[in-house]
Amino acid sequence: METYSKFSRGYPGVNDGVYLNGCRLALRSKICFVGVSGLEKMDIREFVIVSLDLGTKTYTQLMPPGGYDEMSAIEPLLSILMDCLCFSNDYMRTHFVIWKMEEFVVEESWIQLLKINYQNLKSMYFDVYDLQNSQFLPLHLSDHGDTLILANKEEKQAILYN
């Protein structure tokens, strides 16, 4: 099984997407352009995950996981962890949350995988303010689920979270 993920280009509503199980999946905003301050006023229901099956050339729209009342100015991202589609987002500028879709393209199968307080990511390289304004991409979760490697887009560094 081939998996692929990378950072979004940094424009609201655009995510480069991921490849999983023969499908290309990308996160799209239902609003074409909102600007940074507009993103803060959006809620998660304004985003949709588009899945294009490259074999059958059919597409499906999926809703991201629920559980958010409002969004921050940091755009959510899709990634692949443990061969599953994951959705990650900054939550209230206090936590980084990762949701996992346990059953591929089944909206009801979203579960909250991790909720990491920014205080727990603090190190000699970052202060909490920097972390709250950074965009993170989950790169790898160990087989036992106890070690996560995150990329920090702003600092261009990896973070090992255990």
C-alpha cells in the first residue's frame, strides 16, 4: 500500500492532500477564499474531504470529524498514520488534535486518536506561543501508538512526542 502526504501550500481552503488505497484525498473549504481572519470565524462544517478513486475515476465527499465548535487561523490538514486517514487541527490554540478514520471512507468511523496540549510539546527550541502559531504535520506514529513524529512547518524541524 502506497501512502503519501505533504504540507498544504498555506492558502486557506487548499490542502495538497494524501494518497491511500488507490484514492487521492484532499481537504477543501466550501468557501473559495476567506483570508486568515476569516478562517478563525469558520467552523469545521465548512470543510469537506474530497476522495477521488483513481481506478474507477469516481469521487466522494466526506465530512471531517465533528467535535469542533470553532477553528483557529491554522488550517487543518490530512495525513496518513498507521495506514489510516487522519485529520489534524489546532484546537482553541491550546491543543493539537489528531482524528483517525478507522474504516476507510466511512464518516462515522472517525475517532479522536490524540489530543496533545502545547505545554507538553514545549522544549528548549519552542515556547508555547511559537507552538500555538505553528502548523504541524503528523509524519509517523509507532506501531504501539506511543511515539509520534511531527513536522513543524514554521521552524522546519521535527518533534518527537512520546
